[in-house]
Amino acid sequence: MKLSDGVEQAVHSVAMLASLADGELLSAAALAAFHGVSPSYLLKHLQALSRAGLLATVPGPNGGYRTARRPEDITLLDIVLAVEGPEPAFRCKEIRRNGPNPPPAAFFKTPCEINAAMLRAEQAYRAELRRVTVADLLTQVMEKDDGTLAARGGAFLEVHVRRIPSKS
């Protein structure tokens, strides 16, 4: 199974946004710059995450993105489904029906063994992604950090964090 580059970018971006304090935002351009990725490609995925209710957006020239849920409430599966869509990775086309001498219709009352095995694998894969939250990932990174990552991220955020504009 191969996931798009957008999944990696989305997970890293959500993790970074989850580390922001209340009322703080980052622009898509800042997220793209920090990760060294295409702003337009990342923006497409940020919009998908927003449509899925994982990110909140603040419009305008001083707007940006923040998480719409607590990091404990965002799973890797949420992010993957937002970026890749809900369809299973394996989509059976029932090629058993093709060819010059297909089996009788009785063979097609249940999914073939190949499809059934692939669906079981998909369920296991999704269960594991559902088990891991963004909060889990942040905790694991912090446990291994000797201060280097925190310093790198902190320095970047000092320059690029925006505040949610107050309503006057």
C-alpha cells in the first residue's frame, strides 16, 4: 500500500498546529516553509483537513490554521481519511467474471477469498491508525528530544505564529 506524500505532510502539519497555544495560528505558507514542501500542494491537504473538521481556519491576510479538536481527539486514521478519502486501498473489480469461461453465478454470492483477505488487512491497518492520536505522537517526540527539536520549532514559531484577530 502506498499513501500519497500529502499524508506525511498532513500529519506533520497537524502535529505542529497541535503544539500551538490557544489563540495561535500558522499560515499555510509558514507550514510549507517549515517542512520544505510546495505551498500549493500542502494547501490542498490543509483544506481537506479543514473540510473533515480536523483544522479550523481563520480567513484574511492575518489568518491561518489551527486544530479544531484536541490532539487527543485526532487520530492518524482521521488524517489519512481526510487526505486519501474513505475508499479502501483494495477495490475488487470481480475479474473472476471476465475471460472466455467465467464461473457460474453461484460463485459470486460472496466476495472472493482475495477480496476478503484484503478487507481484513485493511481493517487491521485502520484499527492501528485509529489507535494512534496526534497527542501520542507529540508525547513520543518530546520523550526523545534532547531539546534540539523544541529549539528549532520554538525559533520558527516565534517568527511565524499569528494570533486570532480579536473582534472589535
